Amino acid sequence: AYVKAEYRYSNYGDARLEYANGANTDNFSVDTDRHQVVVGAGINDLRAVEGPARPADVVAAMDALCTRLEAAGRRPVVLIPLWLDAPAADADFGMGVRLADAADLRERLVAWGAQTHRDVVDLWPVLEGRPERFTDGVHPDAAGHALLWERLRATMAP
């Protein structure tokens, strides 16, 4: 017999603002059976398909996505992008995202969350200035993930 778990996780991750404007939604639907939907505003979102995206564009896209989720009765929880080692990310796969733009996105998302009364979780400080905790400048290593989990767990504690 199938027993529905109280909490389930699905990763619908895809980059470049596509969910917010309704594109590339083959495996994502606001009609999910999850009450809360965790959405990451990540570094890839600053690498828009047409070229680099402005942080303001990413925030506007996140607002549109959250509005769609809320209209469907879902509670979005937005994760701020992680600090990145921009030179390593460029060397490993030509990321082309400036640290200053990622920091700007972080500041804008924090302000947006406060202004719109939406839940925003800021994980940036956990790995800030710790390039040894990344495998390629963008993706944390196992120890980096453990540090992120500790912060998330503390954030979610009652």
C-alpha cells in the first residue's frame, strides 16, 4: 500500500528564469501537492539564456514565480544564492558571473522578501570567503553541504 509521506522533496531545478515566465515547465507545475515549495534563486539565474541577467530581472522573475505559486495555494520559500568563487567558476566552466552581481542579487532578494513578507533564507554567509568548501567555485563540497544543512536546520527549528 502506498503511504503518503508527511514531507516530500522534489527538485524541479532549472536555470535562467524560465519557470517564472512560464517557459520550460514540462516537469514543474504550481499544481504540485506540496504546500511549501522551496525555490532557489541561484547563480545560474544570473546566466540568462540571452546573456547575463541583471539582478533586478532575477528578482522580478522570482516575484512572478512566487505569485503563481501563491495563487495556487502554495507557500514559496526562497533560498538566496550561495557565495561563489568567481575566478574558479570561470576557470572550470566559464561561468561569467561577477561576485558583485551575485552580492547585489542577494541584497535585492533580502529586501524583496522583507517588502513582500515572503520567506527568504539567506545561506550566503555560511560559505562566504571559503573557496575551499567548493568543488568548482559554485557547487559546495560535502563539508560545505554539511555546513549549509546545519544552517537550514537551525533556520527551520521551532
